[in-house]
Amino acid sequence: MTQTAIEWLVSKIESNTNPKLTQKELIERVEQAKEMEKQRQDEFAIGFAEWIVDYTFNGCYGNDVSELLEEFKKEKEL
């Protein structure tokens, strides 16, 4: 499993050889973590949309999007 944005941020802060990050450096790292999280959310949304298309074209239909989401997460082991 890939590292979450928060895990990445903590590792960057912990591995910093300079014991005192400047405010600017800390803000830059937080912004990087936020961008990583946005990319991860985009990848999830795209994967879910692709899965729904495949799922419905194979003759499977769900009445509730939340049920489809749970099935997707189950299949992807999320």
C-alpha cells in the first residue's frame, strides 16, 4: 500500500536534518502533502468511474451509488 500524504509529511519532517524548519519550509511541505492527497482522491474517483462503466456494461446494476462504492472498495481491497 502506498504512503498517505500525512505519512509522507511526517516522514519528511522526521527525516529533516535541520532540527528547526522555517515556516516557509513547513508550509511548502504541507502544500506538497495536500497536492499528494488531491492526486490520490482524483485517482480514486477516476478508478471508481471506470469501474462503474465496466460494471454496468457487464449487465450488473445497482440501485444505490453507496452500494456500488462499497462493492468497488471491496474488490479493490480499500
